[in-house]
Amino acid sequence: MLNELGSVVIGEGLCFSVVPCSPPIDASENYYSEVEWISLNEIKLYASILLATNRENDFFSIYPVGRPYLIQTDQPLTSKRLLRAIRAQLITRALAPIPWSTPTKPISIIVSDAREIALPPIFGGSSYHCSTLPKREKLQQTLLKSIDAGDYLLIRGLSTLLRCGMISRHHQFLEESINTLFISLEASFRLIIRILENRGGKNVTSSDVATYIARVFNQEPRGKYFEEYYESRVMTMHPESRYGIFPHAPLFADDCYELRDNLQEVYAYLVAGYVDPKYKDRRGTID
């Protein structure tokens, strides 16, 4: 997938992405983070692929190694010559000793010994599992162009949606993956409130949001926005609540998989107005 806004190169032993340097984060004075895992433009790129994935018959889950490698170039990010050169440099850099380590210890082993848990196959990691199904590349390009890296509410929602896919690969952390997904759900809720307020809505409620999104996908309006997850969110995030005290989070595995699929469709609409063709024959109006 090659695009001047961001390219992903799929190789048998090494997959990597190239994006323009992200703009500096211009948040409020309350913002400070030591857990930024990938850049804003990387979130844009990966999220565009995720949202373009047809969940009827395919799946997209990546595990990016968060180690940026800065380059200067006047070539477009679609240049195959440039991408071949970057691949060679990445391999050389990853196999070279680093100053604060034993001279004979390559960075790939340090990464494995320390905190990375998803090394590329070329450095000893597990083999990639690549789908052979056709990709919706035009949709992916539209989504990539439409995602605003400066919309931090959108970026937070997409970032947590991506990380849910990463965490859910480990059954021991399925609870945490659902908690992460609940953040993405909340971000989508606030994004729809923003839309309704921009249209003149006052004191927008969860029921208003539920009605809006139901009309988009021509479904029966729910009482509240994804209200079927309300009780599980309360019981999960509050160890003691009016529902009781439980030794484990009272969740179903489908709380992860079904909600993630639903949110992919919601975000594809919020980003680019895209609604899957399967809804067209019974799609309602949002006016």
C-alpha cells in the first residue's frame, strides 16, 4: 500500500511503514505523556487500513515495534527505490551494536530481551500471517486523506481501537483489550455529540447519539448509544458498584470482538462518511 501520505511495505521477513514526520502535539497545558507508542501520522496510516478492512471476510491486526527511524529525502514515499533503500538501512541498523550495550550484542537481541514482544521474522520473530483477499485500496486512500492528525479526540479513538487488536492477541489480557475498546467507544460517542452540536443540537443526550447512528446504518434506534455495554463497563471499571463485587471482570469475549467490528464501521463513517454497501438497500437518512 503506497501513498505519499504513508506507505506500508509487506515483506516475508520484514514489514515496515514510512510516514511524513508528524506535526508537534499542540495540546493543553495539562498534556504530558511518556507512553506515546507511535506517531500521529502512523496512527493515521494504520487506522486507515483497519477501517478499510472488510470484516465480513477479513481481519487486520498489527503489532508495530515503536522505534522511529528518521530520514531526510526529497523522494516521494511511493518510490520503490527509496523503500528498498529504507529496508536495507533498517536491517543494517537493527543488526548493529548500540553504544550503551556490549559490542557484540545486536539491537534485535536487546529488543527481545527487554520490552518488545513482536519482533519481525527476519530478526527471529514469528512468521507473519498475510491475507490474500483483495483490499479496498480506494477506501483506504480516502480514509488516509480524511483522518485529521490534529483532531486529538479522533486520534485517541483510533489509537485505542488499534491497540485493542494488539492486546486481544493475548488471551491473558482480553479484559484489558476490552477496557481499551471502551475508551474508543467513549471517543466515538463524543465525536457524534460534536457533530450534533455543530448542527445546532442542545444538551445532546446518549439517546440522541444512538438515534443518529442508528439512522446512519438504518437500524432500529437503541435506547442509548451502545447501551448493551453500559453495565459491563460500570462493573469492569469499578471493582465495587451497585451491581456487586466480582473476582474477575464480568465480560464476554464477544464484548471485544463484536464491539470492535461495530466501532470499525462507526469510525469509517465518522472519518469519511463511508457506510458499507451491505447497508445501502436498507439505509435510512441522518437529516
